[in-house]
Amino acid sequence: MDPQHDHYSDDDDKPREECGVVGIYGDPDASRLCYLALHALQHRGQEGAGMVTVHNKVLKSITGIGLVSDVFNESKLDQLPGDMAIGHVRYSTAAGSSSILKNVQPFVANSKFGSFGVAHNGNFVNYQLVRAELEEKGSIFSTTSDTEVVLHLIAKSKARSFVLRVLEACERLQGAYSMVFVTEDGKLVAARDPFGFRPLVMGRRSNGSIVFASETCALDLVEATYEREVHPGEVVLVDDTTKEIQSMYLLRPHPPKPKSCIFEHIYFAQPNSIVFGRSVYESRYAFGEILATEAPVEDCDVVIAVPYSGVVAALGYAAKAGVPYQQGLIRSHYVGRTFIEPSQKIRDFGVKLKLSPVKAVLEGKKVVVVDDSIVRGTTSSKIVRMLKEAGAKEVHMRIASPPIIGSCYYGIDTPRTQELISNRMNVEEIRKFIGAHSLAFLPSDSFRKLLGSDYNNFCYACFTGKYPLNPTAPMEESIDDK
Amino acid sequence: MDPQHDHYSDDDDKPREECGVVGIYGDPDASRLCYLALHALQHRGQEGAGMVTVHNKVLKSITGIGLVSDVFNESKLDQLPGDMAIGHVRYSTAAGSSSILKNVQPFVANSKFGSFGVAHNGNFVNYQLVRAELEEKGSIFSTTSDTEVVLHLIAKSKARSFVLRVLEACERLQGAYSMVFVTEDGKLVAARDPFGFRPLVMGRRSNGSIVFASETCALDLVEATYEREVHPGEVVLVDDTTKEIQSMYLLRPHPPKPKSCIFEHIYFAQPNSIVFGRSVYESRYAFGEILATEAPVEDCDVVIAVPYSGVVAALGYAAKAGVPYQQGLIRSHYVGRTFIEPSQKIRDFGVKLKLSPVKAVLEGKKVVVVDDSIVRGTTSSKIVRMLKEAGAKEVHMRIASPPIIGSCYYGIDTPRTQELISNRMNVEEIRKFIGAHSLAFLPSDSFRKLLGSDYNNFCYACFTGKYPLNPTAPMEESIDDK
Amino acid sequence: MDPQHDHYSDDDDKPREECGVVGIYGDPDASRLCYLALHALQHRGQEGAGMVTVHNKVLKSITGIGLVSDVFNESKLDQLPGDMAIGHVRYSTAAGSSSILKNVQPFVANSKFGSFGVAHNGNFVNYQLVRAELEEKGSIFSTTSDTEVVLHLIAKSKARSFVLRVLEACERLQGAYSMVFVTEDGKLVAARDPFGFRPLVMGRRSNGSIVFASETCALDLVEATYEREVHPGEVVLVDDTTKEIQSMYLLRPHPPKPKSCIFEHIYFAQPNSIVFGRSVYESRYAFGEILATEAPVEDCDVVIAVPYSGVVAALGYAAKAGVPYQQGLIRSHYVGRTFIEPSQKIRDFGVKLKLSPVKAVLEGKKVVVVDDSIVRGTTSSKIVRMLKEAGAKEVHMRIASPPIIGSCYYGIDTPRTQELISNRMNVEEIRKFIGAHSLAFLPSDSFRKLLGSDYNNFCYACFTGKYPLNPTAPMEESIDDK
Amino acid sequence: MDPQHDHYSDDDDKPREECGVVGIYGDPDASRLCYLALHALQHRGQEGAGMVTVHNKVLKSITGIGLVSDVFNESKLDQLPGDMAIGHVRYSTAAGSSSILKNVQPFVANSKFGSFGVAHNGNFVNYQLVRAELEEKGSIFSTTSDTEVVLHLIAKSKARSFVLRVLEACERLQGAYSMVFVTEDGKLVAARDPFGFRPLVMGRRSNGSIVFASETCALDLVEATYEREVHPGEVVLVDDTTKEIQSMYLLRPHPPKPKSCIFEHIYFAQPNSIVFGRSVYESRYAFGEILATEAPVEDCDVVIAVPYSGVVAALGYAAKAGVPYQQGLIRSHYVGRTFIEPSQKIRDFGVKLKLSPVKAVLEGKKVVVVDDSIVRGTTSSKIVRMLKEAGAKEVHMRIASPPIIGSCYYGIDTPRTQELISNRMNVEEIRKFIGAHSLAFLPSDSFRKLLGSDYNNFCYACFTGKYPLNPTAPMEESIDDK
């Protein structure tokens, strides 16, 4: 996805997931199921949505700006016949860009071997290099998205089948990718990079149709049973020869060294999803429990969460600490895109539109408030002030992840390194900045404790600055932090 | 508000609040503050929104279909100058009605003494009678809203000032009303019926401007300090003589016998609001605690809520029962108005779009699930099935209100009496219908326990069928259930 | 219709017709036919359009901003069942007024004897007076349109049938009105003021259904045969007793003294319409012929028109003068509402967007250019300059109407008297102002010549300043210019 | 432009121009001027419009569906800064195609030597061949437009400057093209195929800025003085070295043999334009005069036109015949895209919405009606019937072009050959089919008479079936009909 952004919105102050993908094979209801699966993945991208289906050897495509329910309606879905579909949701970015629609996936290309489409979650770190090489040979580009290079590489491949062309293209590309493809001759291909940065799962409906999706919550909604992840470095082909999947693997690195994104468990994924084979809910609950043990608050009266992402960790904290959990902050269900401020400044206006404190819970209390992460710290300081103004005697903030010190190059939109508060201040300085009575982050070694033998299979670059794969660097130079 | 509806949507199966009102006096930023206050009251009505301001002796009005943020934008607010404003949000109804815009409030009338506007929350029970009398005298009506009669009564009043005309109109009207008015000569009037069915509060900003709103959450967002309720039977006038309020009371009934709507505390109001002088959060938490005492579930593993409205009661239940509260159902933040079903029916599709079960919380567990109320029972049965399919061993449903057996005539949209499940089945029959292992409602006498001396000041008609005021009946025949 | 406007757009510099009306009785296809008839009358009003049908004793109404084809579509028309309909088109006014939709007709009122609707073309000159009286008795008004008073008068009438109520209301009202009404019990009523200022015709389709419309061009499109005008002072009732019309007449003035608007023949009506019993085409052609005789241009090379309204008169001029008519100015078919100017001012930009000169016709020629009227003279001066810049050696302007010196009070939107160029300058001064080599208007006595015995049945107030009926004055004081 | 269409709409039954192009160089107001010029060319394409400007070495692009005034507004133009612009209007096609926006020009490509944009009027006859070759080498295509190949050819060219790359691309392409290009480094290039099928002119504003456009009417509106045509086979470069144009020519064919489209003079171009160095008005007037001489109608009473395109020829006919020209058919100015038919069929409904007969002109008359061309004959038969029903005693149709027997491959959208009525019937059969008393076409040799030595420089393929250049054939095989 488009690699650079400087539109990082202050209000929520969270990293942003950069997309969700869906693939449906062999279901007469493909476009409707794809639509529902995209809806279930809406939290992974709210800017745009799109779908491509294949019918009578023709690809049909509809893409649009906005939520899945804005882009599609009955009549649009009727224009998308066929029993296979791929779909994409895209994260929210600055409004008003006139060229934005061009960048909404899936992308479709017409080539010598026919039309094909792709939906991509992730980010190619050697995109600029590959694009420059392609341009040098006379290729033209019509978007600013890194995903466009994969179309060119496939079209230029001399390999004898589509899946081999995909394999060849993947071997030229470095970075994070979970991709699904369709071709006009009825093939569905799913591919995941050898590090397995971004999730991609596979399930099956009772009628035998196969469903790929970024998270299991999408499988649940379309009543597909979760079977397994697409493995790191795996390229999966489904076509009508057997309606069974055929599996291939990228040759290098061999064996693949998974580096799954730990932030999916901290913030991005839905709590009801299974991601990288683990329950997201259980991870977050455990983060909360560990925090309660490692960073207890003596005699605290109540544990509250910053909704929605802090709730599960707060429940874990409260349970472990033996302190009641209460709904001390309520989130509005109606916050739209743009909001109008009064001319007489209301303090912390943006946050107040989204979050309301409950005085009955907070007044005179020693409060522990649990959030999932701190990025720039601006929102945290507003929340602390809001809680105090609502009567909290003391506010102790607990963060269910370690301090973020590095930007992500693997498909997540984080602010520039220098904007990350943990890069500029130590914990005590941050505590002062946000005005809390105490502040604690999840200790880094919690992951080792929690994940055990699985520990090395995750990427912690945003907490450690050690990147498994350097941006734009050849693969040899990739850094392993084992 | 429009008295009859048969559009009761199945999906959420909750009663619907019929509106929220706002009044701002003496603030140069009136329209922007009104906009924010309406946003804070958005949960009281999502169908339409409107605002009237007064500037240079002219009323400016903008109304529209949709959410507050759909109807207004910077340029619209710029068309609403002046330092006083009234506003209205309207509940969600069937789409597509071509005459719907006409019914969006505030209403404006031009009369012999100038223009004035009104925003009304509630329902006049003698509306048909008064309208017939007015029509008999040659009045014409241009909406299907009961609110229109108040405009006629005021315009026809011979009283010598606007506030006295309002008083006179109120004395002709029976039923539930919390209303705010503006006049072209700069008066703001707020009026509340003698039973005080619907809430209406008053606050003040630091610059002295006065704010009226249905709930205190609106005061909070505009940084107005809550002062007090507008009392049942009170008519409050603010004008520029003193910038202080002047208070009058309806003569009959004397003294007023408040019958505040208990359902505001059960479901309608925001948990962070103070309504009828009490914290909504504390009421709901107490309902949960009482349920835990009165309807315990032995050896249950986990307490979960039907979000969002069941959360606070579930927390109370869990705390009292000493059982962990978990987020066993997650509500989607992206559910739009219309949704497209696949042609192969997905079971309980509508509910699944909104609510997702968390297997990690439910699998193999004996689950208590807390909801605020049951209306027709259709959604409850889907939720129970969903929890079982997600692995719950047992599902025990606890409802934080008594069975609903009567429709509301005082400003709430409930289904017809015969559609109310508690009117057709006893508790055991309902339990079987929804498929729960056990089912319990809040005992009716809990209110007496909880509210103490305040008990008689609330209306319980939906639970008891005893209506403080009969629809269309003359006032003498009103029923008192003390 | 709304009596005052100051939004007079410069570009076209023509008076504006204030509406067209349609009524359909006894046709299963009523809404579709009404839609087509409104389309045929679109030149009489481009701001808004609306329709009311009656089905199962219920009035259905759809109104909207924009052209007929903007407001209605298949699905909207499907919401308008029934075999009777009335419709209205409204002239173009300033955009952006938030209350504009309220003023789009037909208006519907609910009264003691049921619902009824009205569509009105014209203007009540005693509107303010009647409205003040109604307000004094406690009536409220929700629009700024003069049409609203007729609803009140009808609702307040004690007469025993709807048509008699209409009659009674008409007797209270003075001014110009051609109106159609429908009632929920299936009556269609058409009424025309005793002066017959505005046109209203009646026709019949082959299936016996009856059609009322402002002009015969609407009858033509729906294949109704023109039968006759609704007479000045006539009130026509159609209901299901006989499917024949019943006719009544206003008592005063007796006999009616028709004062039909001569400007319908000069500019407003479509050339293919029969208006006030005369062919519009023939009138305009005759005006041109008279001009050629009375104001010849020696040795002129070519006669051209200001399209579209000047074309027929130009043809008459050219034929009489024996000089070739050419298309020297071409009008763009794509001019929208708002247009964007370059920052480097293009001279006479607005006119150039609409009109393009044809050099091949004009270069080196002595040109006669015929227009229908001059209002403020601004456009004329631009046209003369444009023709000269395109190479015309001499430009002689001929105007197919006398100088306009008075505003209209009978349903036409003209600028204020002081803005009318003929009120401020004599012909020679105007000639200089617009830069023409010569200028001539239609001599006033041409009408007497052309119309013969019919001469006294027309209103010439805009040319003479003698008003048949004074605005807001009681009827006795009406001025007769016979 | 997209080569195949089967959406030929019946109602107007005219060939459709496939686009207009504009280029502006060196004007600070480039986007606004381009907008106006596109508006002036709106008759060449109503489906979509787009513009690309260059500012600070960045191309900005806005394209959209609809008219120029739908696609652009002040704020959109503000997003298009810079002193050079190219623009495009696209003809009307079937609505609802989901991929339609992709095909709206100008197209932009990013290549190794930077970004560039193109707007194209015409059609490459060897498009399929060139595309297949490009695909063979691994190029991917993202539109269905033939224009996309030119982007690839330019990007792949090894030539050392942009203009030479364009030249090289043009030498690979065959067919009709009038194109304008911009590059991020500030070059504007205009190119016209060696046959000069489609028009392209050049003008200059008083500030020295240079304007290219399909027709001179666009120059007129932006106050640019017409200098000359871009010559057949010429490639013109403008950049900041001198602000003067540099001219190059394609090598083959040498010398170029112009084959300008005669239909531009018959129907497409605006009458006020100079096209291929000749006045369109004069051509059409002459066609009418010739018809009057070659196909006179004895004792006819009146000559009328089918507006708008038949008017000038009708004037020529009437003048030559010495018979009065009248406006016997009036065209509605409000016909929108879709129109709703009544369920009781109105005969010739579509035509009646657009054209209304004037009885006063037609009744009892022997009428000559002049149209520019007959394609499928369906509309002509409706017009003849309409004239008769309006009272015409005799209807004599005169067509100001020869019978059309061949489809166009050079940028015009005509129906398939078998749908052309003149391909299936002789003149007498057509006369019977349309129901006219007599019918005559413009004799083919009129062109020779009229054009003299210029005769061989025009393409008459649609009348003769002799194509100067065979579709998809190599250039050697091109047919010359000299």
C-alpha cells in the first residue's frame, strides 16, 4: 500500500492497520460473501473498499471511497456475478485527494495471458528499486501504490502458469505481503511473505467453498470454518481441477523464519479473531494480567479502560488485581469524519467528542486506566485531564504494550520516529507529560513469558528498533534479532 | 412527535427514544454549541436533526434527514447566526417516506405576534382531540406530528406575553412534553409537563450563557455546569431583561405529581448522564446487583453483557456475584442502515452483523448474559443461539428490568401491546422461546427498594399497565397508581 | 407565489414567469401524464417542481428543488398512485436558501373536511392584508408564499362543498391566479381570476380523462385535445358524479373584464402554444412584421435574432423586409446554473457563455438584430458589442415589444421600477447606452391593430403603468384603462 | 477512444463525435481557460470531462462523469494550479458501466522520464495489433481505451526527448488522432495524424499564451486569436525555451495527404467554428442552396428545419428557393438523460419530448423539412408523422448530406453498417419508410463543386465506403480514392 503518509490524525493517536483482504472460491454467492467478509474486516481499513469477481472469463470490478456499506449496495453486487471474488478494505487517509480512487484495490491488469486482479495487505520494502527497474525498461505506472509493481512483475514473467508467475514475482519482492489474486480463467491464488508479517487465514464453508481472509472474524461472519493460516512463504492455488488447494513455497529464505506482527495482538485485530494461531482476546487479557502483577497500584479503587481497544487488557488487569472493573469512559457511537468546533475553544475538544467520563465511577476514586499503547502521547494527556476533571483523585495509567520507539515498514502506518513520544522521553518524562500519578508499560520480556517457544516467530521492531528486513536493502542484509 | 408507527425494526428489538431537545441562550456561539449538544444527544434520535437560531429579529432554520453530522456542516452553521438557538434530534424511522422532512423539528410558525420555533420531546395524549377542535375552527395542518397543535394553541392564545401563551397552550395539552421555544424578539422558553415524563435539565456556561438539554451529557460536552432540572409543570423564561431565568408553574395538577420515565434509567439515557436527579450509571449498576442477589446462577463461570446497553448492569451483576465479567460479545462499530444478505441464508444474520461472540471467553463455560430489557424476544433468542454455537455450555439470561407488558404513550416508540413477548408468555415460556437455561427479570419491587421515597415519582406503566394519564382522556380521568 | 425578490439575474435580463400548473382527472396514468405536462411547462419555472396525487382517499405529495427531471424518477412516480394529480413548476431563484423547499408547490393542508392540495400560478395583490387578518384570528403561517392564504380561507369557509369554499376564498382574494386543487374525496377544481391575467386551458384525452394546464403545449405532449380556456372568473369542478365538468362563476366583477397578460405572447409562452385563444407564434411573427414596417432599416444585409425568444419576430421582420434571415447568434445548449470565470476578466463573459456570434454571417454586414424585449439593457449592450467585434458594420436593434416602464404585480418577476432602463432613459438614450446604430421598439398602438376587438381584454400595465388592479387596494379602486 | 459500442441511442439517430481536446500553454489562468474551452467543445462529448495541469513539476488531474460543469467547480479548479493544461470531453455512452471513470481522459502515466498526460480525439485503427505486441512484451493495460497504447509507446521509446518519443509513437500508430500532451518538465505537445481526419487548431491570447483546441469556437470563448490548423502529420512542441512553437513532421506518408472528415462540416462542428480552414456555417448554407437547386419542391409554402443541426442548411434552402423559412419545429431546452414514459404509450414519445410542431406554421401547408443526415431513419419517420399530425398537407424531406452507407473508423461512433438505412434501402424505399411525399439527399458531386481544389483533401468514406486507411491493416495497404 502507499508507503508514505503525513496525515497522521491526532485524535486517536494509534497506529493504523493498512488493509484487509478477502478471497472467495467456488461459491455462487461469492460477491455477497466477500462483501460480508470485508464488513467484518472494516476495522482494518475505512477509507475505501473494492471487489473483483470473475464471471464468464471476464473480471468485474467495483471500487469506491468510504466504508464497505457506502461502496456497495444490492444493485452494485448484482453487477458482480460469478463464483469467485477478491476484496479489499483500505485504511483511512486524508480526504479530498483527487487521485485517491485510483489507489483503491483490488487492482486489475490486462496482460498477454488475460486479465487478473490483486488485493494486497502489507508493504514492499524494495518497491522503489523494483519500480525504477521496471520504468527503466519502459513500464508505465498509473498509481502511487507499491502494489502496482506486482502486476508488472507477473505480466513480465515468462513462467508457464499464473501461480508460477506469482511465485516469481514474490521472489523479486521484499517486505510484508498477504495477497489474493484472481484470473479470468478461474484461478484464485493466495500468497504470504516468508516472514509472515501480516495475517492470512483460510477456511471452508459447508458447501465446500474456500474463503481466505486477513482474520478469522471474517470467516465467522460468512460461516466458514477456520482451517489454518496460509503459511509464511506459502503460495496457495485453488482452481477447478480439484477444488482442492495446491500449495507451493518460496525458496528463500529456507526454512522461512516467521516474524508475525505482535501489534496485531496488541491493537489491530478484533478480539474475537484467531491471529497467527492464537486468540487475540487471550493475548490482551494476559497483557493486562501481567501489567497488574508487574505494575500494581496499591489501594486503587477501580480499573477502567480507554475504549474500545483497552477493554480486554483492563479486564485482565482488574481480575488479577482483584479490583472492580468499571465503565469509566464511554465512547460515542456517532463520531463522524469531520467535526465542527465552537469558536470559543473547548478544552480537549476532539477527545471529548469521542470519550465521555462517568463521574459516578470516577469521583473521589484512585483510578487505574488501561490503554493498549501510547504513540505520540497527546491523547493520553487529554484522557488523564478528563478523568481528573471528572473527579478522579488519582489517575494511574497502564499501557498493555512496551514503549513504541520505531516506525513500521511492514504495512502499518505509524508516525515518523521522531514523533513517537517514547523515542523522545523516558517513562517518567512521559508520566509528567501526560499528568498521570503513575505510568507503566508492559515489560518487554512479557512476550517471551507469554509466547514461550513461539517468541522468536514474532516481529517486535516497533519496540526494539531491530528490523527483520531493512527497507530497500537486498535480502542478505536483513537483520535477524534471534 | 408522530404518534403511530409500525416500522418497529426487529434487529435491535429495543424501545426507541423519541427525541432530544436543546436550547441555548446568550452565547455568541449558539449554533455551534447547539450542534455539539445535539451530537451528545444523538442516541435519543438518529433520523433527523434541526436547529433554529434568532438573529436580528429573524428566525433561521435548518433541518434535515440523518445524523447531526450529516445535516450540519460549517457552511450550514454559518447560515445560523445569533446568540440563541433551539435544536432537536429525532428517532430513526422507516426510510423513504417522501413527507418525512416536513416532520423534522424544530417547527417554525409565523403568527400575528411574530415568528417562533419549538422543539418537543414527548407525546400529547389528547392530540387528536385538540387537533379536531382546531380544525373545526378552520385551522389547517401541514404535518402529521402532534407537535403542530402547540403552534396553533400559542398563536390563538389571547394572553399578553409569549410565555403566558405557552402556559395557556400547556394547560390545554395533556401528555408528555419537554419543550424549548424561541421567539423572534429574543425570548427562550422551556416547558415540562406536570408529570415530568421526559427529562429536561438546565446548566450554565462560564460566560453566563444558559443551556437546556434532555440530558446532562449534552451539558458536559459544551462545558456547561449542571444546575437543576426544569421541574415538572414548570415553564421557564429567559430573556434579555436580566439574563436570569423567570419561572412559572402550571396551575393543575397542583402540586405536580412527577411520573418520570423509569426507562430512561434502564435503557434510553447515556450512562454518564444525570437524569431526574440520579446517576444513570448507578441505577443500572444497582439493577445488576439486585439481579445477582435475586436471581443468582450457581457456579457460573463468567458474566457477559449484550453491548452496549447491558454493560453496566452486567458489571453490577458480576461484582455482586463475585464472578469475572468478560467481553463475551463484541459489537461492530460499522453497522450501517441497510445491509445486504447473501442469497444462501446465514442464520441470525442481522444479529451477527452487529454482535460477534468471543469463543475464548465462552467455550465450555456456564455463562450469565445480561441485557437491559426484552421487548419481542426475537433478538434474545438469536443471542442465546449465537452464544451456544460459540461453545457456551449453559446460557443464563438476566434482564435488568421487569417484563414489559404495556406500550408507552408518553414519547417512547414501543411495539403494539400484542407484540410484546411478556404479554403473551410467562417467564418460563419466554425462557423456552429464547432457548436459555434460565431466565430472570428484575423483580418489580426492586424499584421501591432502590428509589425509596422517590419511588412514587416514576412512571412504571410499561411494566404495570397502569397509566398515570389515559391517552385522549380528559385530565380528571387520569389514573394515579400511588 | 412569493411576492418579493431581489435576485434578478443579470445574464438573461428578461422578466421571469412565475410558474406553471397542471391538473389531471380520471386517468390511471395520472402522475406520469402530470410529469410530462410539467416537463412541457418547464420554461415557466426551473427552480422547483412538485406533484400531488390522490389514491384511496389519501393525498401523496412529492416536491423538490430543480428541474422536473431532477425531482422525479420512476420510483418517485411509483409513490404517486391514483387517477388524479395536480402539479406545479416554479421559476428559478437564488440558490442556497435553506427554507426554499417549503415554498415548492403544490401545497397540502389537512383540515376539518379532509386533506386538499393546491398549485397556483399568479400573485394575490391583497395577500398581506388577508394574511394579517388571518393571523389576527390566530392562524399560523409556515411559508413565505402568498399561496398559503388560500389554504386558510378554504379551511375557514363555512360553505357546504369544496368547490363553494374555493369560490368563497376566491372572492376574498384579489390579483392574478390560475389554480388547480385536488381533495382527498376525489374532486379536482380549477379556478381563474376574473381578470384572467394568467393562462389556463382545458383539454381531454381520447380515454375521456381531463387535463388542465397553463399552456396548450402541455396538452399536446400528453395527447390531450385542446377544448377551451378556463374562463376568467370561472371555477370548474370535476368529480366522479358525471366525469363532466361543472362550471361556476365568481359574482364580481360581473361581467368579468379579461385583462390577459400580453407578455405571455411577447416572451413567456412557448411559440407552439395557443394562449388566450391565440397562436403565440402568429403574434410574435406579426410583431416582427409590424416592426419591419414601422422601423425599417434601409439597405440592411441580414436580419438575425437573439435566440431563442427573438427568433419568431426576427423571421417576421425578415420576411416583411425582404431581407435574408440568418443564424447570426448561436445559443449554447449546455449552460448550467453556475459558471466559473477566469481570473483574467473576459469581456461580457456571461453573455459569451450563452451566445456565440457567427462571423461568416456578420462580417462586414449591416445587421438588424431582433429581441423580444429590453428590461435593464445590460445584456443588449453586450450583444451589440459582441456583434460588432465579430465584424458587423452596423448593428440595428429592433425590439418586438414596447418599452417596459412598470413592474408586474400579477405573477411576473420584473426588476424594481427604477431598474427598468426605459423608465430612466428615452429611446435615443438607450440606443447610445447599448451602442446600436439604431434602435426601435414595437409601437404601442400595434396591439390595437393586431388584436382588434380583443384589444381591451389584455393587460398592458408593464408598458403603460396603468394597472387594472392596484396591489393591496380594495377591488373598487381597481383602475380600468379602457 | 474506446473502439466498439453497441449503445447507439435511437432518439437522436445521429452519428456521435468522439471527443474534443484542449491544450493551454503559458497562461497563469490555465485551468480556468481550459475549463471554458472544454465548455465550448461540450457538443463534441457529454459523457465525461477531465483536465491535467502541471505545477511545480507535478501533474494534477481531475476527471469525472458528466458535463464539464458537473465535473468541475471553483474548488476543483483551485486544485489544478499551473500555467499549462490539457483537457478532454468525451461523448455520451451507456450509463452505469462501473469501469467508465477509468476511461475518462486525459490519461496520465508515470515513466522513467517522469509523468506525462495525453488527451486524444480520434481512433487508432491498428490499436489491437499494437496492444498485442506490447502485451507480448509484458505490458499491462488498465483501460479498454485505444489511447492507452500511446502511453506505452512513448514510455518505451529510446528517443532522446519527449517530442521525439511522441513522433516515434505516432509513426507506430495508424488512424485518426488529434492529441495534446503535457509533461512534468513543462512541455506541451500537439500532434495530428498525417490524414488530418480530426480537426485541431491553434490560437494565441493577447498575453502570448498559446491555445490548442478541436474547434475555433473554443478559441473564441477564451479570447484567443485563431492562427492556423495544426497540420496533418505535424507534431508541435511548445516549451519555455522560446515560448514559440517548434514544428516537426511525420516522415510517412510524405507529403501528407489530408483526408479531413467532411462530417465535421455536415453535423459535428459548431456553425460558428472554422474547421479545416473553412466556415462551417457557410458549408451548411451552401449544402442547403445546392439542395434547393438540385431537389426543388414546386409550390411549397414553407421551409422548416429539424433543429438544431438542420437550421443553417434550411436557411440556405429557403433563400435559394425563395420560400419563407419558419420555425416549424421547436426543440425543448430541458431534455435530460432519462425520461419516464407513461404506461399508456404515447406515439413517438421520445421525439415528442424533444421536438414540438408549431401548428400555426404547418397547418394546411406544403412543407419542406431539412435535416443534416439520416442514419437509421427511425427519427425521420417520427418527425414526418408529427408534421402531418400537426396539419401539414405535404411533407418533403431534404437531407443536407449524401446517404450514409459506411461506418466510420476514424473517431466517429456510427451504427454498424447493416443498421444504416441507406445500406438497406434505396431513396424511394426510404421515402416510403419515413412516409414523406418526397425525399432527396445532397448529390455526392456537390462536394466537388463546393470544395473545388480542396475536394481531395476530405474523407467521404461514410458516403462511398472507400476508406483512406483500412482498419488494422499495415499502412502500405491504405486505399486512396483520388
